[in-house]
Amino acid sequence: MKDFVALMRERYNIYAVVLYGSYAEGRANDDSDIDVAVFSDDFGKAPYEEMKALFRLRRQIDTDIEPLPFSRDAYFGSDSAEFVNEIVRKGKVIYMAGRT
């Protein structure tokens, strides 16, 4: 996952990457994908195109990664759907800008 985050950071101004779903909940199995929400000021304008771009990047690292792009504002709950709020509440932050 570190390689995927590094690759995204080369192309986007990433604010946070949050692991959610079975891996975050500790119930992953061999068939589980790796669900990650990616928050950036670069996202939120053309979600379908942004998702396609992230899927192209993930193919370089691991096709089990399932990235979903969201605006940085969505991380803070600004006009976010309950799904996004739940990701932020229950997920595990694996990258946050400004943290080492």
C-alpha cells in the first residue's frame, strides 16, 4: 500500500488515504479487495474520470486495491454522503498529509 500511496502522491495533492472495509475491520480473506478512500483537493470535480485514473495507477501496484476518490472537503463532512462519513469514522488512516 505504501507504494500505491507514493505513486498517487507523485500525481496528486493527496490529503488522506483511509483503509476501510474488510481489511480495516480485520476480517479480510483471500478473496477480499483492499478498499481505500483517497481524499484530495484534486478530486470531487469529475468522479468517474478520477476513479478511472486511480484504477490505472493501481494496476501498476496491485489490482486488488479498490481506490475511491473524494474531495478533501468530504473528509471533514462537508456535504458528504453517510457512506463517506462512515469511512472517515470507522476506517484506518494510512496516510495523512503532514504526518510522517
